[in-house]
Amino acid sequence: MSSARISVNVDSEVKQDAQKILGEIGMDLTTAVDLLLRTIVREERIPFNLQTERAYREAAHREYIRVELGKAKLEAANPNTIWRTHDEVMANLKVQEERKCSHG
């Protein structure tokens, strides 16, 4: 098998950071790039999800909601959970705010 040289321009800080991380897992930059290219050839796709910043934020928000709903379900199933009405919660928040204002 013959080898070919490729030249890629990247931000020097990105290169240094990548080399540090790759070194921690016992790999050099050449091996990582070779692995990336081999994976592209084998899978006939780029082996990671490319998306816009907006799509990334939306996915992160959906994951946050999923986790929080899971927590809420556990709390709702707990027989020791203390339930308060909306009016009770708002009254408590008002008292806390008034205390902050009187001390500040």
C-alpha cells in the first residue's frame, strides 16, 4: 500500500488542543486523520452529526426538557412530595422578595 501526503490548514490552537487530547488517548494527529478518512470510506458518510448552531441548541433544549420531565415524574410518584397550590408558591415568592428588599 502506498501512502500519500496531504496538507491541511487549521488554527494552530485547535491543532495543539487536538494533539493534547489525542496524546491522552495514545494517538497522534496523523493516526487520527487516517482513522477519520478510513471511517468515511467504510461508512460512506462523515462519522459525526453536522448541524447548525440553532439545531444544536434545540436538541440540547429537548434533552434538558426530557431530563427535567423525568425528574418531575419521579417527584410526582414520591408519596412524600409536598404539593402546594400556585397561590401558595406565589405568596412564598412575594415574601422572599420582600425580605430581600428589606435587607438590601
